[in-house]
Amino acid sequence: MPGFNALSEGRAQLLSAGLTKAWGAGMVNETRFSYLRYGNVIGQPIGGVGPSLASQGFVAGKGTLGIVPLNPGIEGIENVTFNDFTIGVDVTGERQVNNTFQWSDNLSRVMGAHTLKLGGSFHFDQININSNSINNGSFVFQGTETGSDFADYLLGIASTYEQGDAGPFYIRNKYIGAFAQDSWRVRPNLILNYGVRWDVLPPWHEKYNQLQTFVLGQQSEVYPDAPQGMVFPGDPGIPRSLAPTRWNDFAPRVGLAYSPNFDDEVLAKVFGGHEQSSIRASWGIFHTAIEGLSAGIMSACAPYGYDYDSTGGHPMFNEPFVSATTGLSNGQPFPSPIPAFGASPGHPNTSVDWSKYAPITGDPAFYYRNTSPYTESYTLSWERELRASTTLKVSYVGAQAHHLLVLTSADPGNAALCLSVANPSQVVPGTPTCGPFSEGGVFTKADGTSVQVRGPFSSAFDGITYQKTIGFSNYNALEVSLRHNSRSLEVMAGYTYGKSLDDSSSLAEPVYPMGAALTKAISAYDMRQNFVASYHYKLPVAALLHAQNGWTTGWALSGITRFATGLPVTLYNNTDSSLLGSMPNGINNNGVDTPYYLPGKLEINHDPRNGRAAFNTSLFPSNVTPYLGQLGNARRRFFYGPGLVNFDMALQKELAITEGKAVQFRAEGFNVFNHAQFYGASSVNGNISSGSFGQVVSAASPRLVQLAVKFMF
């Protein structure tokens, strides 16, 4: 279909070289170097790009208040997002090339009861982007006008409109790491491991300093005419990476393995006299790098790019720079006013006309006081041999993460101030009123006084966001595993009972600007219980038929069986009823608001094949969203959707031809019993603004069968 059909291509190339050198019997050194290049071309239209924007009914072109196509090469069906689906999203025309250079060296030496290891590594990362930045615009319909996204679409009144432009973007990063550790055999049955790692994990920077952040009250010296509070690399206290590099990230680790050599009479009676067991315990700190997305999403920020997000009321569909709420024009900002560099790339052009960017909307900034994320991990396990071929292991596993990168509003709306200018009678006639998605700017009250709803930054900003390392998570789990290996049967089974909590499961989930802890909930990937068993059984066909030949031998049955509880249902209320105006742009289309929840029995529907909702939706009245200026009382996630019951099996026959040569025939079935699997983080619609709220909207694949033949020689 022209306008939808798109091809994404990528190629990875790896060059690796290594040298291993031994000095005597007790010392070995390993040196490695590698270069990885990964090139992607995403969303290239094939078979034509489809109808022009003008032919679809949009007012389009320069000199209008409609859409100016900034990338005519991919002009086609306009990108439109509803609560449940998006059209026109595949054609992006984006190009990205990544280069990674890595060097490492590790030295090992055995000294009596000690095995010493030390080493280091360095790698340099490049990400070169020719970004789309939503060149031809994107609409979001979420029912902010009528309560129905599709009804708003028919009326031609969108919730938000976004369009952006940016030049090439080159983000860079370097990493240095070093470690030293000792494995000490204290006794024949006790080994102690201890060591420390040192990591230098700077935030990403851009080759030509095309980044920005916000510091309240600071006036830029790099761009003296920029709005106060917007600063750039080179300004006082602002390094190239926006936040400083930490040089003191030391991570100690310790672990032990102990094998008791005493008789346990109770266990011996239960397990038949076998007394081989081991106890292991460990604790460690692990630092991690900031994701490259943190810099990548700043590719369209002023003045190196331009990111327009609708402000001052809901945008008209045919003319998105006109407010459907007030009828007022926001002006045509495109073609975007991206200035050329100064004397050379990286040297600012101080003649920027900042009035063309006002207000600064939707820009995501990396917070200038961010620090390195890290995790504390710990475990305690007991392993016991039950029989000569069967082993049981029971473990406690825990992890607590600190300083995770999350998204939060840097300039949230004040609900009380917004409500004071929400009605036409409260403002000067003919001037804008405040409401959902239109908290920006300055409002004029009926008595002539001015009100700025967003803060603490000036009215030169609207809807800006911080990426801050204020996130946290914790995970605790009981793990039980059983292994059995005999001549005819191999079984490995594992059971996990755990729980994960966080304040944001990804950058796509913003946290409350008044405190990240207010969004604390079970993690999007939390799986309370999970059982997996894999097996391989040599079928005794020859014994049953009392015939030993090539046709009766070599039969086997193998498979993987899994039973798991469902993943949590994520609840959204994208009406901006809180008047925080915190819906981020460039990451996703979901804000921090949640629905109202009436306490009661959720009645989880574990078999949605009956056509009913996945849970009791009457506890979340679709016609009762939180009152304006209030947050919903429901947590982002607090209950789980349908679980998983799945059987994958394979029947195989191996036929020997000659010594060293054989043919294997396999019949493999996935979801053998064709059990409907309504499983996954997005299988249940948790958007209160959607007409399919509470419904199961996706399922895993049905039964799939494949036949295979393998020749072994």
C-alpha cells in the first residue's frame, strides 16, 4: 500500500583480533580489540509514498497555517495516533550508523591458593543520525474534546500536534573500566572471591555540542539572547556532556562457595544418604551507563533543530497551527529557523532570532546534576544432590537499583492557577483560557492581571521535560531449580516467585514532577510466578516392539513447558485532567495521570476467550474521569492480566546411514495444544480514554507446526 509500505534494512560488520600469551604455568594474559559497525536505514518507502497531504484534505504548503512537508521524499499518509492504534507510522526515512571501538586486556596469575585477575577495558562509541524528527507532522487523538478519540477525529479536533526538524546529529561516548579480584581457596571446601571494579561512565555528548539543558535563573553566555534558563555546553558549570563525569564510581564485590563436609542425618534419610551440597552467597555493586537515547531525543532542540508541540488549545486537524479552542493562530513556524553554525561546526552562531522559537515546547533536557545509575545485587543459594543424577537448588535473589534515568516535567502546570482562568468569564473576552493540554503561556484575568500557570520557568517555555537520575527499583525472588540427567531422560525445571517494584519501567513512563515516589508501582515486566520445564526423553520404541534395528532406535521426544502468571495492566488517563500538562513528546504519548478506582473485586478474567473484559471495568467508570485539577487514585499498575500456559514439543527420529553420518527427521510444534495466549505487557488495554478499555487487544501466535530434516556428517 503506497504511503504505508516501508522497508527497514541494516547491516552489522565486526572485526575482532585477540592475542593470548602464557608465561610459565601460572600466568596468562589476554588482549582483545574489536570494531563494530552497525548501519540502519529505517522506514524507506517502497512502491511510492502515496497521496500528498493536500490531496488528503489538509491545508498544506508554505504561507499557510497548515502542514509544510519538510521531507517531501516521504510525504504520504499523515501520521495519526489514536488510543489503540496508529496509521502512517512506518515511513520515517531515518538513517543511523553506529561505530564502536573496544580494547581490553586481562591478566591471570595462580599463586598457591590464590588466583589473581586484573584487567581493564576502553571503548569509544559513535552514533551518527540523519533523523526524521517527525518532519511531516504527527497528530494524537485521545478524546480530549468529546471523550472519544474517534469522535474527535471526525470533528477534526486533535489532542496534540507535533512536528520537528533537525540536521545531522553525532552523539559520542567513551568508557573506561578496570578491575582486580582474587579467588582464594581458604580450605578445600571453601572458596572466597573478592574484588573491586572502577568505572568511568560519562553521559553522552554531541560532536558539535548540539545539546541543551535548563538551569533555573541562569542566562546563557554561549547564546546570550536565549531565554533565561536555557543553557548549553560551554556555559558556566555546563560540560559537553551536560552533567559532570564521575571519577569515583568504585564497585566492590564479594562472594563465597562452601561445601559442608559433615553428615546431615535428616537430609540423608530424606534423600537416600547423598550428602553432597553447597552453599553460595554474594553481594556486589554494579554501575551502568546512561542510554544513548538520552542524547538522541534532543536532536530537534533549539537552536540546532526545532520541535513544535501544539500549545494554546487543541489543534485543528486541517490547520494544526490554529487552536480549535480559541480560534487563535500560533503562527507558521516552518520551514524551521535552524541557523547555520558560526565560523565552523561547533562554534555557535550568536545571531539566532530566538523569537522564532518562542515558546520553547516539548524539549527534553538531560538534567545538569545527574549521576551514575547503579545496582546492589545479592544472592544466597543452597544446592543439594538428591540422587547421583538429580540436583536441587534453592536461591534467594535480590537487587536494588538507584539513580535510574526517568522522564519528568521540568515546568509543570499549577492546577489551582489553571482553574482560576479556565472559563471565558474568568478572562478578558477573546483571550485564551486554560485547560487540558493548554496550560502554557500567560493568561489575562477579567480584572486585567496576568497569570502564568506553568512554572518555575518563564512563559518562554511550555511543556519542557527533564531526564533525571532519580528513579529506583527493587526486586526480590525465590528461585527453585531441579536438574536430572540419566541415560534416557534429561529434565531441567525452574520455578520463580518474585516481585519487582519501580517508579518508572522505562523512559517512556514519566514520573510525577512533585515526587518520583508517587508513581511507585509494580514494574511493567513483573512476573509474580513463573515455571519452566525442558526435557529430552529417548523413547523406548525398540524395547516396546522387541526389535532392535535402525527403524526402532533413535526416537526422542523433547519440549519446553511453561506456566506463568500474567504481566501487570498499565493504566492510563490521557485526558490531562490533572492540568499538570506533563505528557512528554518525543518518547511516547502517555502522561502521568491515572483513572479513578472504586474499591471492589477486580474479577480477573483468566480465559478471555469468553469475550468478556480482562477485569471488572465497572470499578473504573469510563464516564467518570478525575475532576479537573485532580489526580486519579489508581496506581499506574496494581493488578495482573491473563497468564500463560504453553507447550512446545518436538518428535525426532535419527537414522544412521554409515558410521559418522546420519539423518535426523523432526516434527516441531509450538503451542501444541493451540491454547489461546493472551499474554504480554500490552495485551490488555489499560487506557481509560479508549473505547476498548479493559479488553484483550492482542494474543500470541496460535499453534505452529514445522517439519525439518538435518543431515549430520
